[in-house]
Amino acid sequence: MEVGFKSDKGLHRSNNEDACFVLLPDKVYLVADGVGGGNAGEIASRTAVNEIANYIVDNPIEQATNKYAIVNYLQDCLDKTNEKIFAMARKYEENRGMATTVAILYANHGKAYIANIGDSRVYLYREGKMVQLTEDHTYVNTLLKAGVISEEQAAVDKRKNVITKALGAEDTVEPDFFQVDIAEGDIFIVCTDGLYNEVDNEMMIEILEKDISMSDVCAEMVSAANSRGGHDNITVISLKVTEEDVNEQ
């Protein structure tokens, strides 16, 4: 897997409440976008990625050998992480109400396994097309799915950043899980809303079609988001599938 990652506070925020983590030996990649007053969002996102990373180091994910075991593994990992953030939010007044989104991608044995909570996303770029694999847990997306509003209305609705699920917001958590077969040349984008709210699919595709490294892809996407306003923190991980990834046993 060719890997690049970059996080930037954007042009309007004084701190960066996003976080990301790349566990190369374990083939796990994750981003988080914290919410909460003061420094609470930053604490939530960093706690999330650290807790998830520690769980994976202590409990090697490769021991989960089929999709059911992987889903159970990720659910247990997120349950324990959720408990930690929820307890911190209750214990310290300054952390009250803190929570975070999270998007996780694990690639192994020719497949990608994805878990997400909130509105951080995972995209797949394949043969010139960009597909969003995850589903946003937002108020506006709930209205869109119910047919209450149109896609055009959803795009400009001021409530589109109101999330309906977050890690640490409640005492239990219900992530979504996805699985896709991978092919050589596939590129996965794992990102926070600071990227896709500024950079549309067409612009992402334009960047991905360039013959540049995954690190340069991330740098160009962050630059594009800032050039279009940079209203939020921006975090992106780009992953390009190699022949070795597809053929591994």
C-alpha cells in the first residue's frame, strides 16, 4: 500500500481538532474529527486515535481471520474507546459534551474493511470514478434519506454539520461497517469534513489523476481546501493499492 497523510488546521480555526493515525504494520488507517467546547474536541479526537491504536497493538487485528471476526473486533475496539471518551467527558467539567467522529480502514487479504461513526468519510477512486463508501451520520442526511429534502437542498442546508452519532457522545456506540474487494490501482481517501465541504468529487478526481505520490495527493487536497476557504480543519489519508496488496494471502 502506498500511503500519504496530512492534517491542517485550515484558515479560520485557532487549533486543530482533527487527528489521524497510520499503523503501517497492521494496515490500519484512521481519522477523527473532535467536537466540544474549548480544547475538548481536540482531546476527544486524539484520545480516540490513541485508544484505537493501543487496542490494535495489544490485540493484533490479523488474528481476526474473517469478516465477522473483523466486525466484532472493530466493534469491541470502538466500544472500549467510546467508554474512555464518555467517562472523560463526565469526569471533567471542561470536557463536558466532547465527542468525535471516526473513520477506520483496514486492508488485508485483498479486501478493505471500513468502520465509521459521524461524518468523516471513506471514498474509493477506481477507473476514473469516485464513490463515497461510508454514510454520513448527520441530521441533514437523515432528512435526505427520508425524502424530506433534495440533494441540492442538503448541500446548502446550514444544519449539515449537525452529527447524529459520535464516539463518546453516549454510553454505547453503533458504527456502520462496510467491506469491499480491492484491485490494483484503487485509491482510498479517508478524510474529515474539512476536505469534502470545500473540495468536490470532480476536484478530487482531478488531483488523483495526476501521476504524483500519495503524500503529494494529500498536500494538494489540503491546499485545494484552503484555497476554497479553509473554513474547517482538514485531514486526509490517501492509500493506493499495489499488486502485492491484492495477491497477499
